[in-house]
Amino acid sequence: MAINQTTTNQTTTTDHHPALAHHFDSMEQQQGASTFGMWVFLLTEIMMFGGLFTAYLVYRIKYYDAFVAGSTSISVSWGFTNTLVLIASSFTMAMSVWAAQQGRRKTQVRLLIATMILGVIFLGVKAKEYYDKFDECHIPGHVIGKGFNSWGGCDVNNPKLGNIAEEIQEKAKQAGATVPEVSAVQTAKQTEIFFSFYFAMTGLHAFHMIIGVGLLAWLTVRANRGEFGPAYYTPIELGGLYWHFVDIVWIYLFPLLYLISRHKHVA
Amino acid sequence: MSTATTIAKPVMPAKHYLNDNYGIRSWLLTKDHKRIAILYLVSITFFFFLGGLFAALIRLELLTPQGDLFQSDTYNKLFSMHGINMVFFFLVPSIPATIGNFVLPLMVGAKDLAFPKINLLSWYIYMAGAFFSLATMVSGGVDTGWTFYTPLSSGYLRTHVALMAVGIIMAGFSSIFTGLNFIVTVHRMRAPGLTWGRLPLFVWSNYATSLIMVLATPVLAITLTLLALERVFHIGVFDPKYGGDPVLFQHMFWFYSHPAVYIMILPGMGVISELITCFSRKRVFGYSFVAFSSIAIAVFGFLVWAHHMFVAGISQYSAMIFSLLSMAVAIPSAVKVFNWTATMYKGSITLMTPMLYALGFIGLFTIGGLTGIMLAALGLDVHVHDTYFVIAHFHYVMVGGMVTAYMGGLHFWWPKITGRMYPEAPAKLAALITFIGFNLTFFPQFILGYLGMPRRYHSYPEEFQVLNVLSSAGASVLAIGFILPLIYFLWSLRYGEIAGDNPWGATGLEWQTTSPPPTHNFHEVPVVTEEPYAYGEETVISGH
Amino acid sequence: MQFKLPLFPEQASTVAGQVDAFYLFLVLVTTFFSLLIALLILFFIIRYRRRPGQEAEQIHGSTLLEIVWTVIPLGISMVIFVWGAVLYYHIENPPKNALEIYGVGKQWMWKFQHPGGQREINTLHVPSGRPVKVTLISQDVIHDFFVPAFRVKTDVLPNRYVYSWFTPTAPGSYHLFCSQYCGTKHSAMIGEVVVLKPDDYAAWLASGKAEGSLSSMGENLFQGVGRVTCHRADSGARGPNLLGLYGRPVRLSDNRVVIADDNYIRESILNPNAKIVAGFQPIMPTFQGVVSEEGLIQITEYLKHLSAQESEPLNNRSTPTELRDNEVPTIQQELQQRNQPAPTPGKQP
């Protein structure tokens, strides 16, 4: 290919923004490339969660009753609280990006801190939910010395605690039907697979949240130093994209795990 | 930078990326894509020879029908580690992480990839994965086969499966970051005047490869994670004892691993496009068709995974759909082969070593690809699935295709990377030895497979011995064919002839800068005004 | 070392010749195109080698050629697909009158059971000249049942029956390989299929020690685990009548209709909750761990026997396919009044 020998090397002649990396020609190119890169990364994350969701859906169809029982035994109120918390945190995040674009340093920092606090609240609620599951022994695979039993509950000393077979029979009675114990116990045993997916999915999500909170902390430090303004707010924008993505994953997780078929009639 | 005449003797540039900075830190903390490419080159060469060592041991065992050289468990570990090392630690990164990393930014006229630090990070992640793999090997290795089928791998084997899975997941993330980098670079960092329609086909191929890397590899990550969790916590995802479905594992595994084979072959095809055009002094025949066929292969490649599962227990109707789609995915590859051949028509051909490898590729890939069609045909697959026929098929495309292209590319861009030429006569000899050794090793395996010798057998009925002996004999020749380049490439670093900017007289932006290039790639930013492979104006090759 | 250099395995089944013919066609196509490309390349590198004064002609391309060499391979591959699919359909679908044999694969051996109760380990005797259907399951990991001489193969899965069928033609002894990697002694999981002429096969059957036919063993097992108390032929039975069940459609409580095949029966014994027959309660306990794979095979064979005996289902309320919709509420009420849930190991850990 023929080349023109014109010198178009811009970086040596004029002052450039201190955040411009040497291999980029302009801030626009850097910003465009960085944002595009983040979108591609989020695409890979979608594929990863997607694989997990697909496996979950396959088993949901295979063990329908067990998964309904499992969904019923986790707390919708806490899940809904978490949903609200995350949506609020996405709002504060978006606002902090706006504040950065406006060059409002203090506002950016406050909003970033608010987002972090909401993120930590989310993780706290999740920890509480996990603790409840631990208490009721709805933890698959005989972890930590507590066994997941055939009636989906805990040890012999307190058989009512977290007893899924009983829950199934209760729910059926309320709907005006009977579920024989044999059947309920069998279904309860199968909910172990549901809980495996519950922990895998929410665990992977929580792992991403923790990383997100860490990223936000770093961004807060940089924002406080006044690094972001109308000319350069790319890192906050990328952080925002990541945070929104983690939020959207939860928006899928919540109905898939907590909400589906809670009101299924037991025939 | 001279552009003509045989008169001027080439000299090394005073300052280039290799001597710009000295010291271990300048290499281990480099952000220069060219140095990172060298780091990768050293690492994957190590894994290539390690995997090759396991292959040698396998072929040694298979000289006799009895399993007398190794114990069964040891043999099972040998073929598993051969497959895992070759696939995940050599083939998947090979061309993209070495040649791609080095040459792609040069080809698009950029100073570096879009995210140099992420590039370095990807090498470190690869090394972390490699560390886990080596740790697993040292503590006994795994004997799951590279395919890790459950419930064998999730509940019946006592080797360090979870540890190995972690290593593979890390290598996977390394490739995701490489792919991400390439995609953004190609979209955002092309030089002025370099439209998509003027991109070298090597860039198109690596772009398509990157799309697959980015979309398919995460599914492998989650599949292996679930497998590891299943092993440790006995959950019931894939193990029927606990209510799981082993066929689901196969679906999830092959959803990545089939596109993975296109990750492996597409960059090789890109290299071939560059070699055929340069050594025929011709623009490629049907540029748009070759470019879009790469994208077509990437897209179709996602739709055919269950052709690895025809006898695994899937429904007959699924099998038919996947067989049909698998026929479709072969067509773009056929189009490429025809276009390359047509490129040579009325060309002006020289048979330098890279061209020898390119021609070898076309022949061997054609055979490999067509035997793939044979496997996609349901009625035949029932008989030859999981036999040596499959092994022969994929070695034809992987070694006869991919590794051949890799060798061709290494020879072609060696002067650009090091500033020196490799010695041509030993190189041609090595190419010939490799070709002969390869065919002698793997052609008998087609016959063995049809006869019914299953895969992963370390003892076999006596009537299979003659073909096995032929195959092992070929393997020893093939080994020589691969060891020779190691020797003369290293030799050339010190004693090779100085290459000059463009020893081949090739088109392409990478040849418009010095050999080796300066750290920031170009002294002046190039502007592109011509079509790719504009060999219309003759450029005399200096000194060759 | 044997100096045999065979190229094809023996043809020992009706389908082997068809597979070989297909293979030959494919080899021809592959050889043709490979040779075509190789010869073209060879020709070009000689004819168009670099010569001083001669320049390459910069040909852009030809859309017509691209279409031609896209359409022709597409056409050929469609032929290959159709031929392969038809052959596959034939390989996968056994005729109705096949002799049924059962096989269980486990690390690292094959166990076969003939309907007359004869058992074999690693060897399978079959008669020539009639279709044989082998129903297979694994006790542990995935294995594979592969007989090269017959050109048949199927992965053998745990928890699910699969089958393979063939009509042997030539008496002789042929390799049986496990071709799905299954652990340490995978290469040693080799058996042989011995094809006998029908008279010889009958003689062989008679000579073996059998504990009774498979189906009578199944009947004993069925009664032994007390299932007769539930699955009775009268209207008050807790479980569906199994007479005439095998192979027939069954309506389930969620209105789906499934066929009562081998897998249905196996699932109903091990995981009864998965499919409840319409009009019945989910009260059947699971027999996981109580009945072995061989036992399950025996029970299945017994049920097949029941179907074969009675060509028509009894006109009986508890026959699943015969329930009339308006009778269902009455039956449900009766059952509720009579049924106490069976005592179960629920409360103890």
C-alpha cells in the first residue's frame, strides 16, 4: 500500500490531556475505544451468566415441582428489598456520571459513596438470606457439616425447621388439595438441585457486586482528586456501565429464582 | 527505509523495540504489544513441545498391541494431558497471541493495541493458568480426556480435576481479553484511509476469531466451574446419581468447544491469505468472499455443536438438524480454498519456505475438512465416531492445517519480528520432513478408524498393529520436522542474515516500517490509499 | 507381529454393506476434490513459476465462479446429508419383531441378559438372520456399545435406556468395543459378539443354565417388593393396572400423553413423582437403591410379557387408558376415604 509521508503525529506538538494514552491519537478515540471495550466485556459476562441461566432453566423444567418448592422457600420480601436497593443504586450511579460530566466534584463523590452504600446494603441483605438458608440447612452438598436431608430441612432435633416437605403439604392444604408425604419427601429431596443453582447464581452475582464496590471505591478516590470533568469522565462512565450490568443481571435473577410459580396450584 | 533496488545492503535499525530498553522489568512490565507477543511465543512454544512429548510417549506405547509400556492410568493421563496442553495452552492462543499480537496493530497502522495493559494482563492470566496446569501435571495429572465427560470426571476419578479446570478457565479468560483487544483495535484504531474493505485478510480472520473467543469462551468457564463445584460439593448438576444429566454437560461443553476449533483454524486461514498473495505477487481472488467467509464460519460455527453428540443419546431429529447445519458450515471453508487456488492462477510464484507451508496447508486442510463432512454424515458417523477416524480428521485440520499455517506465518514474519532471516535451505528441508512425517503419522489412522479401533485405547487387537507401527514411525519423522525449526530459528537470532524492511517485497503496512519495528511502530503515521495486496507494481525483493 | 493389513472390517450385518457403500462414495468425493486441488496447485506452481519479465495478472475475482463453487459443494453436501440421514434413520429404528436382549455396562465389563434368562459376561450370542435389539444401560459412567463388523454404535448412559439394533448375517465372532472413555480399564472393556446360525443359537440357549426366563424373574421381583398390593386389576387399586400397559399411551395428571416405554417404566420405579397417571394419587414410594439395574430390566421384561399375553386391555376402570372423565371425581373421593399414606422413612435423618 502506498503511504503518504505526512507527519500527522499530534501528541508531540500540542498539549494533550494528561489522561491521553500514547497509543491513542485523541481523547475521542480513547473514549470511544474504552467504552466499546467495556460493552464487549459485558457481552462476555452475558454469555457467562447465560450459560448458568440455561442450565438452571433446563433443570427447572425437569424438576418442576421441586423448583417451585425451592422458590417458595426463599424470601420474596428480602429479594424485593434488594431489587429496590439495586435500582436505587443504579440511579445514584447514573447521576454521578452526570455530575462528572458537569464537573461537579463534590456531587460526584457523594453520589459514588451513596452507590457504594447501597451496594453494601445489598450484600448485607444477601448475607442475611444466606444465613437463613444456612440455619434451615437449605445448603446443598453436605457443606459445613450440615446435611441436606430427604425432607429438605435440618437435623432430627428440630425437624420442623426448614422442612420443605411440610411446606409443600401445607401449601397444598391451603389450596384445597392433599399431597401424600411420600411424594412431598421425594420432591423435597430434589430441591437440593434448586439450592445449588440458587447459591451458584446469586453467588456469582454477589462476587461481581463485590468487585463492583471495589471499583467504585477506586473511582471515588480518583473523583475526589478531581480527575474527572467534562473533558474526561471515561472511567466513571465505564464503572457506570459495569454497575448497570450487574443490576440488570439481578433483575433477571429475581424473577427466575424468587417469583416464578409461587402460586402454582398443587392438584 | 528504501523501497526499491537490490543495491543497498540491509542494515539493522539503530533503535528498535528489542533494544529500546533492557532488563527483566522492561520485559515483564512491558506494554508493547510486540514484546508481549514474544512473551507469548516463548510460553506457547514450551507447551507445544510438552504436548509433543506426551504425543511421543503415546505413539511409543501404541507400537505394540499390549499395554506394556505404561500402566493404564498413566496412559490415560498421557492422552488427557496431551489434549489439554495442546488445545488450551497451545492451539487456542497460538496465532492470535503471537503473530496476531505482533502484526495486527502494525497491519492497521496503529501504535499499539487498544488496551496495552489488558494485553499484558492477558499474558499473566495465561501464565497463571499454565501454572495451574503444570501444578496438576506435577501432582499426577488428570485422566479425564480433554473432554471431561461426566459422570466420569465429576464422580469417579481421583485426579486433580478441579485444579486443572481452574487452569483451563484462566487460559480461557486470557483468550477473552485478547479477543476483546483485537475487536476494539480493529474497530477504532485503523489508520486514516484504511476502510474495512482495505483490511488485510489476516485482520478479517483474527477479527472473526475474536468474535468467537469473546462469545464462546465464557460458556466454557461456567461449564468447568459447575463441574468443579459438582466434584467438590456433589450437587447433582451433571451426575445422574444425584439427579443430574450427563448429556447436559456435553451440550454445554461442546457449545464452546466446537466454536473453539474455529478459533484455532481461522487465524491460520488468515495467514494463508497473506502468504499466497505475497508469493504469487497477486491480489487475492475474490477478496470480499474470503473476508465474509471468515464471518460466516464464525456465525455458523455456533450452530453445529451437537455433531459431536450424534450417538450420545440426542433425539434423531436434533441429529438431523445438526448434520444439516454442519454441512453448511463447511461451505465457507471450501470457498476459501477455491479462492486461494484461483489466486495462484496467472500469478508469479516462488516457493520460499512460507509458501511451502501455505501449499501444504491447502492440501492437508482440504483433506481434513472433507473428512469432517464425512463425519457430519449421520449414517457414517455412527460407525466412525470415537474411533481413530476422528483423531485423524482433527489432526489433519489442527496439525496439517493450523500448525502448518503457524509455521508458515512464523517464517514469513520472522524477519519483521527479529530483523534477521532464517536459513532458507534447512527451512525448506524441515517443511518437507514435516509434510512427509505428518501424512505418514495420520493417514493410516483414517484406515484404523474405519476398521474400528476406538480412541483412547492403549492396548488393541493384533490386527491393528501394522497401521499403528506406520503411524508411530511417521511421528518420529514429524518430531524431527518440528525440532529443526527450533534449532535454526534460535541460530538465526545470532547468525541470520539481516533482513531489511521488506525482504519479501510484500504489501501491508507492517512492511513499511523497519525490521524490527520501533517501539511505537511507525515513525510517521501511515495513510492508506490503495487496495490490499496491490502487487500490480512490481517491487524487487532485495537480496533474495 | 501380524502382517495383516485389512482396510475394512468384516461385513456381518445387513446394514454393513450400506454403510460401506456410503463410505466409498464419501471417500471418492474427498479424493476427487483433494486431488483436484492438489493437481491444480501443482500445475500452477510449475506453469506460473516466477520468470523474469513475466508479471502476475491482477485478477479481481469473478462473482460467477464464486456462485458456481458455492452452489456445487452445497449440492453435493446436500446429497451427502440426505443419504446419511436416510441411512441413519434405518440404523436407529429397529423393526417391530426384533429379538430383545438387555445389556448393562459397567466399569469395565458388559453383562447381557437374554429373554430366556441366560446371562453372559463380555460375550453376546446372537442368532443370524433376524433383527436383534439390544437395550442398554450403564451402572456408572458413560460407556459405548460398538460392534465394528455390524457398523452400529451407541453411547450407553447411566439412568436411561438406549438401544442398538442389527441383523447379523454371517456366523462368526466379532469385536465388541467400549468406545466412550470410561476410566482405567477402558481399553480392556472388550468383548465379542458371537453370531450363530439359528439352530446353533437355539442349542446354545438350551445348554445354558438359566434361572428362569427374565420375565418370570421380573414377576418374582415384582411380587417380592409388594407391588401387587397396589397395582391390581380391580377398581379399588391404588396404582394403575399394568396389564396391557407396555407400549401404550398413558394420560398423565397434567394432561400430557406419554408412551409407556422402557424409560417410562424405569422412571416410574425410581422417581414415581415425575409422571403421575391421571386419576391416581402420587403415593408410590421410590425404589431407588432397592432394585438393581438387572432387576429393573427383569421387571420391564415381565411387563412386556403382560402386554403380549393380553392383546386387548381389560375393560376395567383402573386401566389407565380406559378411565372416563366423569368417573374421575368419584374415584378420587373413594381413594381419599380409603387411603392412608404409607409409612415412610421421612422423619428420621
